[in-house]
Amino acid sequence: DYGTKIGLWISVFEILFHPGGKDRIGYKEIIHELNKYEIKNPQIKSRIYSFKNGKNIQTNIVGLIYYEIYKARNDFFHGNIIDKNSLFVFKQKRFPLITYIAPVIYLMALEIFLKNNKLVPEFEPTNDDERGVKYMMQNRIDEIFVKIAKKKIILEYAS
């Protein structure tokens, strides 16, 4: 069931960034963390998206897509009207399925978490194989987000 998968993805983000104790975490705090992801591609690095949901939130493409995943989870779990487009980012078939893009966003979130908690040292790859893997992964991730950002994104909640 897609709704369950989407709900579980939101749960893993909340678990990853939960501050501990009785403190709570919500989509705003997670978007704040995702804004820390260093987008390297100049085509999308400077793009900022704004939307209002109680308060004005500004984010990069990563946070915007996370919010789409969050909204889809709410639709499935709260009994809102669901159609087949609800499974796609921005509810548009020309964008990836939410269940395909969520793992990519989580990979970014995990990198942020590890850096925030100083659990991974900053290092530059020492040989050609390591450099190749690092830059191939970064280029692939950037390519996914460039393709999304180049398309006209129609959002009912954006300002």
C-alpha cells in the first residue's frame, strides 16, 4: 500500500531528526534541517521556494519535495480524497513517484544528520575510485533535482 510506505518515510525522517526527550518534531523543523543540504549545482542552488502553512516557510527544492511527501502522508492517513496523481511529487505524473524520491531525500537527510552530530569526518577522497563514486553520486542526485526544478512547478499553496 503506497499510503503506508509514504507514512513510513515521514516516520523515518521524524525519527532521524527527533531531538530526544519530550521535545517534538514536525515538518517545519525537518525542512529547516533539509535546508542545510549543500546543493552544488548552480542551476538549482539559488532557487528558493516559499509557501504558507500557518507561517511563511522558505526552502530549497529538497525541503519543498519533503513537504510534498508530508502532505501526501496526511492525505492518506487523514482520509482525504486520493486519486492516482496523489502518488506523484506535486501530484503531477510528469514528476517521480513519491516512493522513488523519498529515499533520495532521506540520503540527503542522513548526510545532514551525520554532519550535525560530527559522526562522519570531512575528508576528500584519496584515490580515483573514491573520487569517481563521490562525484558520480553527487552528479546523479543533482541531475534528479535539476530535472524537477526545470519543470514548471504548480503549487496551490506557494506564494
